[in-house]
Amino acid sequence: MRKLKPEEIFVVHPRIRFAELANRNGQILFSKMRQGIVGHTPESVDRTDLEDHGRYFIETAEQEVKWSGKLEHIAVSYEKHVVLIIPLDQRYVLISVEKNVQAESYTSICKAIRALD
């Protein structure tokens, strides 16, 4: 398993605001806001998103894998930004993107991040 860095994730798309990586137990491996971006939520909320919510969403969605196929990503749309949760083999990534990123591009963004793993 290669060591993924937040800077590599930011290169994938210029509108990625924030990147986090956790193992499948929810332990955060990194959590970083893109330089020059002001977050919409406190850091404690960002960490809870990945530690608890990310793991819960992934585990719940993966229960359908045998019927629906491999989970590609989960998108949660807020008024100010969109959160994408991307499962990797033994970890998962949570990113937030600007609201003006077209939903049609989510798949290619997630595929590019999975290719980094």
C-alpha cells in the first residue's frame, strides 16, 4: 500500500477544497484543507465526518455490493459544498469540492483518486 499524500489529491481537480484519508477502522491518516481555502466547518466536525460518518456510509453501502456491484463513491451535497467519500482497498478518502463542480465529473475525480492508491 503506497503512502498517499493530500497534495496528490489536490492535483486531481482544482476545485477540491479539502482532503482526508482514513483506514477502515476510521483512524485518520491525514486531514488537510487546500492552501488559501477557508473551511465552512470547524476542524472537529471535519474529523467526525471521516471518523464516524465516512466509515458508516461506506460500511452500509458495501452491504449491497453483491447485488449492485463495487461501490464507486458516495456524494453528499450541502448548500455550500459537496462531499465525496471514495473507498480504496484498505482505506477511504473524503474530499469536499466546490458547489460549482459538475456532478457528471464526480466519477472521473473519484477514479483519478483511486488510481493514486
